[in-house]
Amino acid sequence: MLTFGKDFPPGKTHGQHRDMSILLKHSDRLLLIAPHPDDESLAMGGFIQRALKAGAAVRVIFVTNGGSNPWPQRWVEKRWKIGHDESRRWGAMRCHEARSALKKLGFQKEARFLDLPDQGITRLLLRADLGILERLCRELDDWKPTLLVLPSAYDLHADHNALFVLLQIALDRIGRRDLPQLHYLVHSRQPDLVPRRIGLQLADHEVHTKRQAILCHGTQMVLSRKRFVAYARPVENYFKPAPELPLANGHRIRDAFLSAGALNLTVTLPASHKRGFSLLIVAESLARGSLRWKLSIPAASRKVRLCGATTGAQLRHATVRINGRFAVVKIPIAAFLPFSRVFVKFKRPTIFLDDSGWREVPLPKSARNVCPPSENERFSASQLELP
């Protein structure tokens, strides 16, 4: 069985708590999810070594091949234009590197590669793509893990945080909502603000092996060697699920709750409030299926239109009240109750990483459906954008 040490209190550094650990047993069945080749080494290099040493059954899934990685490819191949064929070739190179890295960590089995679009997981999520959900459900059903290790909702890479949301929805659809999970952060500006952190203490030889695995990713070393190698450190941090985060945790979605038939959100705005700020909402409704919405945040208080996240179709009205650095949003959702999941994300234009990741909205019992759908219902939901 899997057991955990005590949580890291928020804001504490690695050196202040040396007794935190994760204990693995030979009876564990571990499913490790990597959005891209290299995440297996950066985030889980020590964990994989420890799991194999314990005799646990381990499966590693790479969700994308990492082909949309233009700047290192331009540098290595001395070309500016990168088309589909070039991206496919680069992705194949990265998959080969990932296999080499896993062997360095002691993993001798073949990893699974889903070959989903790199930099495109959010698009699949917002499309309510049933194909990807069915695929994830099958992977979970096939392996029947006792522990799922996956990227955190608060990771700033869009593929990482969108994959988290997709996996939570998939778990609901196969009736495994209570499956134990560990989350990891690869891209984060303030990791100490995420609560319920626990640390896996690595021995010197495990740190060394993790470093060697990271170096197997030669395509990434040309521009990011120093940054990548820095992940080989004595403590590998993970986070236990915590949907109800404290208010002052640094997340843009400062508060989120359902009350009186409305979704109520308080958003901390950037210092320079200008056009381009929006909210993305992903909801799974028993009454209406998969809902994907977008709401633009105005510069001043007023009513705004809730739109379909991908179609842009105007739906119902919501109200936004601007109070200094805060936007207080109220969206009527009574017609869509009950929900199984609701996630919200603040979005603004960025070059690469997101401003913040997704935040799950805690649901009161009156607004919640926790029963898994029947076999016929599991993949019959569609993206319903109703007035």
C-alpha cells in the first residue's frame, strides 16, 4: 500500500522539513502521466527509481510527443520554417530520448505514447473532445492503478493544467473519483503557495541518476541545460489533492462557490487592467452534458455575455463588478444543476506559460452529482451551449 508522511506547511522550504516522505510498496500499481517527453525525468525521476526499487507495478504514459518545440529545433537544425513533417520528426526524437531516460532510471518496459497534439490539450478540453476522454478512460480502466501521478492544476503550462482537468473528468466517468493522486509542478512561479505539499527525499545516488536521465533529453539541453539540470535536487515535491484552497494562496481565482443558483467568482486582476482578460469555465452537468464557456472581463462594471468557449456563440448574461484590483463575477447556472465538476481559469494573452492554472470550484451537496454515468452515458455527452 501507499503511505504518506506529513504535509509541508505552505511557505516552508525544503530544508526546514526533512521528515516528509512517500512510502511505496510492492502491491502498488502506479500510473504516471507525463504531458511531454522530459516531464517523466524532471518531475518524477526520483519517484520512478523509488517505485521500481519497492517492486511496485509502474506504467508511464506520455500524452504528447513534444513535437511543437520550435525554438530548440530551430537552433539545432538551423532552420526557421518548421512544418508538420519537421515537427513529427522532432517529436520522434523526443520520444526516443524519453525511452533512454526511462532506461537510465531503471524502467525497462515500454512506455505508452498517446500522440495527442503538443500545445493543444487545452483546445481538446474546450472542445469537450470525447475521443480523448474515451482514450484516457480506457487507459485508466486497463491499468486499474492504486495511485495516479499527474501534473497539477496549478502548473503554468497549458498542456499540464488542461490535462489535469481532463483526467479528473475521466476518473468521474469510470467511477474512480476517489482514486489516490499525487500532483507535481514543473512550471510554477510560486510553488510554496500551493498547500498539501509532501516531499520525496532522494539519496545522493538517486539524485545523480535523475540528473543522468534529464541529460538524456539532448534536444532540450541546447537551450535549457542549466534550468533542466536544476530539477535534480534532494527533494522531489508532490501535492495531495486540495480543491478547497485558502483565499490567500496567490491564485488569480481568489474565491469560487455556488450559491442561490449562481456561480460566484472573485478574481484578482493584474495591475494593468486592459482588454484581453477572460475566464474559461469547464463544467460537467448531469442535466446538460459537457459545458465549455468563456467570459470576457470588462474594464468597468457591467453585464456581459457568456459565450461558447470554442464557437463564440453568445449565450446568457452574467454580471461583472470591478472593484479596484478585483472582479466579482456572477453567472446564473441553476438550469444546469446538478454538476459533477466545475473548473475555472483566468486567461490573458501570454507568450508561452499561462498566467495561472485551473481552479476547481467546491460544490455543495445540493449542486453535486457524484454517481458515475452508466456505460451508455459515459461518452454520449456533447458540448451543449444553451441560452
